[in-house]
Amino acid sequence: MRTKDCRRKAAQAAEGRTLLRTFQASIEAIRCANGLSRKAFAAQLGLASSSYFHLMTPKANPSLDYIELIAERAGVEPMGLLARSSATAKHESEQTPGVSRRFVSRGWAGLR
């Protein structure tokens, strides 16, 4: 029984990290597509750089409201930050910036 419980907890934890990594990769794809440093990107989003850096850590736990705020300021749909695209998959697997055409084509119209 104990092994089964551990496997269940591990599976649940992995699911959460997968969504977080997809969110992080989407944010990084937008940042890289616009050629901005992390600090400059945080400023464009209206976030403290420390908040942006925390978002990129495994311990980040952004609320849905926070994800919506970031999406609005980046000019993308919130589901676009949570949906796995080829760009986010590439970014996750290689740990190098990926660029999604959808993010690039939308530009920064939503930034304030």
C-alpha cells in the first residue's frame, strides 16, 4: 500500500510541474521573441523583477488571476500560456528559447 501511495503522489506532483513548466516556457517564448532580458520583460509586464524571477522557479504557484493578468499585459489569451505548443515543447526539452509564431504575430499591443 505504501508504494502505491507514493506513486500516486509522485504522479500528481508531476502533473502540476508539467503545467507550470508549460506556463514558464510560454512566458520565456514571448520574452525571447521580443529580444528582451528577463528584467526588461518584467518591467514591460509591470512586474517586479523579483516576482518574474520567482515565476520561473519550480516553487512558483501562480494563481489563475495572476496568469490572466500576465496574459492580458502580454496581449495573449490565458489559455495560450497554459497550452503546450511546439515552441514550448522545444523550450522545455532543450532549455533554450522557443518562439511561437502566434505570440510574435500578436505583438505587444496588450502591454501597458
